[in-house]
Amino acid sequence: MIKKFYLLIILSFFSSAIAFAQTNFVQQQTDFMQQQTFSADTTKTKQVNTASVDFHFNALAWLDNREYKAFIPRSRTYSGTRTAIDFGLNLDSLNHFVVGTNAIHEFGAQPYFLNAVPIAYYNYHSSKWLFNAGEFPRAGLIDDYPRAMLNDTLMYYRPNVEGLLARYGNQHFWQTGWIDWVSRQTDTQREEFLFGAEGKYTPGNGLFYIRDYFMMEHDAGAAILQPTDHIFDNGAVEVRLGLNFSHKTFLDSLSFEAGNLSSFLRERGKTGWQTRNGFMFSAYAGYHRFAVFEELYKGQGSIIYYGDSYYEKTFYDRVDLIFTPFLSGRVKGQFIASFHFTPGHANDNQEVFRVTYDLGRKTIARFKD
């Protein structure tokens, strides 16, 4: 019953969002047609709708070495490449269909591709609204969540969202809501989905801003329940206040954020809601190709299954030293040396090199109605 209630709320949000966006589109089209009205003695003009097909390619390669004494099972090296190719059918400036695939190869692995996941989604994109339905890349949409809530290995092993996403934005405000179906229920496989929202409000001149993040995991049993099976609900909320001093000092970027992270967990039929709270602080400074990032967490250890395990500690401080030697319109290569400090462990470290290439969307054909 609770699951149906969750889904009803989520689907109502997405249905309302896209209906409102499409209503605005229809109104814009009506206004445009009215503007084309002319007097009887002028020559009539014909409106032509032009559709197109485009091609998109992007790739990610990474070498991510982690030396963790605090979490021995996660002390390992992640390495590999991801290549994504897709084709888009653009019906007009707002409505698009995209199909393709995203494949991963881990260095030294056999067979060559660990897996290839489909890209197939409908996209509506106007000046204020964005709506996706299907299997679409998370990059640029929900890849900026705090690591405490969604860990950074998702970019390697789960590059797509499988579900729905809606975003509204204007000059001072934007908000995104999404649902990601992780596992479909079968006789032996559990049903699991994530849903959440994030946004940012920047009043005035942009110095001060507010960030909000929310996510919830619903993990239900298989169709054939076992006596020990329970339904898990696990989520988190984080609100941050930020100051952005970028381009107000000699630095290219300078920002500070502070807020509260609340996490909660329930195992239905066994436990009530467990809640944990902690203080978050982060600072980022960038100058040309160099940057420093620090994030500190202090409080009750969080309980977020999809989050980074370090935030389960009552104290955690992370410092990233970042160097970007390759930076152009399409290629970005970045070295990151990370140092992790927790009670009893002051020498955990991580060395990462990532390079990304994005061709952008290239039109390969046009045709008219």
C-alpha cells in the first residue's frame, strides 16, 4: 500500500509537470500563429516545420585507485572506459527521441564489454522546462548529488537513469524531480527504485544561494516472499546555505557551503524509523587549472545505502587536490589526489585520473513536413 502511495505521488508530480510544460508550449504556438495573421491584401506565408536527425558520441576513461584502511572491501582499483553512441530524432525545437547504447570495458577484463546498456528516451526541452522519459544519461542531470547520498562509482557502473525526470528553471531558481527504477520484481529478484529531488535558489546578485537534495530508496521483496524478507525504506535530506565569491577575488572560483544532512532507515515489520543527523561543510577554490576541495562531516554516522561509506563515521574530512592538464571544448583530463581522515585512520588516500570526450550533437540529416 505504501509503495503505491509513493508511486502515486511521484507520477502525479511528473504528469502535472509535463502537462504544464506542454500547455505553455501550445500557448506559445498559438501566440506565434496569431502573430502571423496579416491583412487580406498581403501574400500568405507558409509555416514549414523542419525535423532533423543528429548523432552524439561521448566517452569516459578512468583509473581510480583507492587505498582505504577504514573500509578494506572498498580498497581497490577501478579502471575502464565507457563509450556512448546515440542518434536523435528532433521533431521540432522542443520534442526529441533519442536511441543508442552505453558500453563499459574494465581494463584487462574478459569478455571485452562488461555490459552495454540501452539509451532510449523521449526528451522535451523548452526555455524553462525539461522532461525525460526512458533510459537516459544521468550526466548533467543528477550527477552533482553529494557523495554522502549517491556515491561517485555510479558514473562508472550505472551511467543511466531508468525512469522519469522533470526540471523547471528560471534565472534565480531551478528544481529537478526524478525516479530511477533499479530492479524489476521477479519470483527471485527484489523490486527496487530510487526517487528524489534537488534544486537551487539564488536570489539577488548571486552571492548567496540555497541548495536542497532529497533521495529515497524503496527496496521490496521478490514476488515469492521468503520468511526473512523485509521491505526497506532508506533516504536522506540535505539543505545547504552557500556563498559564491567566484570572480570576486583573484581566484576563478571560490565558494563555501554549510548545512545539515539527515538520513533515515526503516525495515518494515522489524524496526521503526531510525534517523541520523550531521553537520556538513564544504569549500572549493579554483585558479586556472588547479583547484582544492574540502568537505567535512560531523555528527551521527549516516545510514544511506547508496552513499559513500565514509559518511557512516561520526567524523569525516576529505581534501581533494585537483589538476586539469587537458581542457578544451571537447576533451577534459583531470588528476585528483584525495585524502580521507576519520577517527583512527589518517592516511587513507585515493588517486584518480579521468578523461572525458564529448563530440556534441551533430546534425546528419534534415527533412521537412
